[in-house]
Amino acid sequence: MLNYLVKRLISTIPVLIGISLLLFFMLRMLPGDPAQVLAGQMATPQEIENIRHQLGLDRPIYEQYAIYLGHLARFDLGRSARTQNPVSQEIWARLPNTLLLAVVAMGLACLLGIPAGIISALRPYSWIDYAVTMTALFGISMPVFWLGLMLVVLFSIILKWLPAGGTGGWQYVILPSVTLASFVVAFIARMTRSTMLETLSQDYTTTARSKGLTEKVIVVKHAFRNALIPIITVVGLQFGMLLGGAVLTETVFAWPGIGRLIVDSILARDYPMIQGTILVFGLLYILVNLAVDFIYAFVDPRIRYD
């Protein structure tokens, strides 16, 4: 396992370099001049040219990327063109808020999606199964930003039960986490249903029933345990998706996380901040997948890594 961990960590280096390469050149293809945005509409051409020189935008693009890679090799993400603060400092200040939102949303999605999928599999083609299927379809199809706005209108404006945005106590986490978990619940419920239906039809569950084991023991100890691998895969992938989905959710609820930082940086054409935040998202996604691989080995002892 230690050798596997070392190999996976080494393999993340070319992946991150590939992400940085695509991101660097795609940002340069976007319309708009960062120097013009930072200088303002009333700036003179000389002032704009000075800002472009300070940002290094007047150099050839391959030279800009070489300098950027050199900074990455020293774990230096650069400085924000908008605030002049180190990018890493800005990210570390907001990363806990994004992780809190993602962890709460994933916990809520698992608490709702897994039981719903199990119940749906135990009562296939019943009204419960159809209700879970329709709810899952609704959750997958519904835009996150629209659901967030509707929850704000209902619980903040009409009922006045919860705050509309910002940070503070646990009340501020409820609406954004529910919004973020809406589409993840649907994926987890559908995957749990399909894998449970498959395991419940296997010969070992039939043998367990013939031995007189209770339905609870068969479902929990035999069927659900063998259905965990696909469920864990979906949970890991969706946790990475939650980090990306937090961009819209944090913007709707004015949540001070990395997602909102990305939106503000895009509007300001803050290249160093955009590159740093998306690289951090990519690294988190890789680490989540690595953690999922290790969980496989603990859940199923038949899985071993060379």
C-alpha cells in the first residue's frame, strides 16, 4: 500500500502540469484585457501598458508559462493581480469554508440517498420505488442556482427562518448545503438502488435466506456490504463534483469560499488567482480519488494493490 501511495502521488505531478498547461493557455484565449480591467475605463494607454508590464503580460506566452512553472516548482502560486496578496494566502483563508460546505452536503446526501436507494431496491416497482425515482430525476435535472434562489425566497424572505447568505452559526450552513446536496442525493440513491438490486439477486443472498437469516441481516451484512464498492466510487466522484458545484452555490449565498473567489477573480481577469484556485480544486479531486482507492481495500479485503 505504501508503494501504491508513492506511485499515485508521483503520478499527480504530470496531471497537475497538464491542468496548468490547459488552464494557462485557455485563460489567454478569453476576450478582454486584464490590464484594462484592473486599470479602469478612465486609464490612459500608458497606465495600461505599465500594468501589463508589471503582470508580465507583455512577454511571449511561452516565456510567461515557463516563469509560471518555475514558481509552481517552488510552491509559489504568485500574487493576486487584484489585491496584491499571495494567492496561497487567499486560498487558505477560504478553503475551510468550501470544505465545510462540501463535507456537510456530502454527509446529508449520504444520509438521504443511501437509505432511499436501499428502500427502493427492497420494494422494486412499488410506489416507493417510483417516488424515489421521480425525486432523483427532479434532483438531477434541477439547476443548483435556481434551487438556491427558491430556498432563499421560501425560508429567508417568506418564512424568515434562516439567513439568506453569509457566514456565522450553523443556521448559515443549512441552505447552501441543502442546495449543494440536491443533485448528489439523486446520484447516490440511483446507484444504491441498482447495486442493491444486483446483490439481492445473487446466489449467496438466496442461500442466506434458505438458512433462515433475518431480512435485516441479509440486507445489512451481505447485500449492502457487497454493494458498497460502486457506492463509494460514486460518493468519491460526487465529492469532487461538489467542490466544482460550490462555485454557483457560494455565489448565490454569498458564502466566502473558493468558489466565490473564482467568480470574483474571473470578473476581474485575475489570472494568478484563477490558476491557483483551479489547481487547488484539481489537487483536491486527485486526493479524494486516492482516498477512495484506499477505502476500497478496507471495505473489500479481496482488493489488493501491487
